[in-house]
Amino acid sequence: MENSLREILDRISTGVCLVKSREYKILYFNKEFLKIFKEKIKPNKTLRCYELLWDSSYPCLNCPVHYLSESFPHLDLCCAHESDK
């Protein structure tokens, strides 16, 4: 990802992560997302959105990542998480 895009994502006050469609792997997260989930994020561990966000072993029912990946298979997706500010 380009550095300028990382800089933009790191400046916003909402936690954002980029998720690899169909694999549910978190590819990137911004600084706000890290602040929210820092206790759960382990170095060098593959993170899946449903594990990190919901403490689940399986993708969520009615998962927007699944729905969008079926509708638009060529896209990787973005997930946002509001902070408690």
C-alpha cells in the first residue's frame, strides 16, 4: 500500500482494517484500530476479522465481507470499526 494512503488512514479517528476477501485475513490496520485492539493483536500471527472483532472461530452470519466478495470477486475489502470516543 502506498505510504500516502497509510498516512491518510492513520489520521482518521475511526479504526480501519483492510480484509482479504474469502480468506477474512486482516492485511492492514490503521493506528486507531491498533489502539482499540492492541491487547488482542499478536506479532507475526495471521489475524482474521471474525476472530479479532468478535472472538469467533467462524465467519459471521450475514458477513458483509462474504456478501461483497461473492458479488464482486475481484475486490479486496475494507472494514471500519467506530472507536468509543
